[in-house]
Amino acid sequence: MGIFDLLKKKQKPSTAAVAKERLQIIVAHERKRRTEPDYLPMMQQEIIQVIRKYVTIADDQVSVQLDNNDDCSVLELNVTLPDSNS
């Protein structure tokens, strides 16, 4: 790094570069969603309804993911439960 490099003003990324990066993130997210079965969102809502019979939770406190391996599929369910002290 030369002395002139230190004196150069750091440039902000162009809006086109930022837009491209955001689009890549959206496309990657949509590709992942495309491989998920159609029933997964409905299953998540039903799981939330069952949990709400026993505990008060928000929709964003439950996440359901389906991981496909070579010869099996794994359904991962994460639920953030409220503190029992409340």
C-alpha cells in the first residue's frame, strides 16, 4: 500500500453494485424456497396453532426448515418458548 492509496478517498459502492448484491440474495432465497414442498407453510401455521393451545407465541418464534440429504429428508422445527417465570 503506497502513500497515495492512503490519501485516496474511499468510494462508496455504486447503487448498481448494491442493487446487484441485493438481487443475488433474493434470487438465492427464492431458489431455496422453490425446492421446499408446497405444504410446508401450511404445516408451519398448523404447528403454531397447536403450540398456541398451550403457550402464547408469535409467528416469528417458530421456524420450520426441510433439509434434503442424499437418501432422507429432515424436518427441523425451532420454537422459541417464553420464559416460565413470566
